[in-house]
Amino acid sequence: QVQLVESGGGLVQTGGSLRLSCAATPRRTISNNAMAWFRQAPEKEREFVGSISWNGGRKDYADSVKDRFTISRDNTKSTVFLQMNNLKPEDTAVYFCAAGRSSYASQASRDYQYWGQGTQVTVSS
């Protein structure tokens, strides 16, 4: 059973930055899996933020975060990151890390098998 634990969320002002981390246990269990970040704002559906293939060769982003967010991974540490720059109030949400059913990145939540508990990101105006 893979467990994902997110960290790095918090309160930041508009224009600020945060770096989210997602650590998987047991170690090396996600080395062959695509990984992704999703987010869910209050009273809204969960939405795709960014994904990365198993070796980092392909990355995809939602249009709303493109050029501001960067997804990366370190398979030696079984950790995935989401660097968020130039944050906006509309980025406020709970951010979830997810491990895919395959090696190939997808924007569909149904293609992800394991999910973390989420970390809160709040951007004040």
C-alpha cells in the first residue's frame, strides 16, 4: 500500500511563493508511476494542476497555472514537488498529490490510484 504525505502548504500573500512536497512510502514505490497534483477549493470540484511522467520527461499543466507552477520529482527520494510562484488568491485550495496507475502522465483523476490527505494553501489579497 502506497502512502503519500504532502507538506509545504501555508498562508502567503499575493505574488508570493510556496513549494509543496509529496513523500511516498515505502521508498521507491512510485519510481515507475506518473505523479500529479490536483487542488480543490471550497464548494468547487477537484481540478488538475500538473502532472509528471515517471522519469520527468513529460510535464503538463493546467492553463491557469502554466508559467507560474513547476512540477518536479526526485525518484531517489520518492518525492514529488510543486514549486508555486506568483501566487494569486484564486490559487487558494487544498492541494493533493496523486500517484498514477501507469508511467504516463494524465490530467484525469481517474488515472490516479493513490492520493494524499492534502495540504492547505491560502493566498491573501
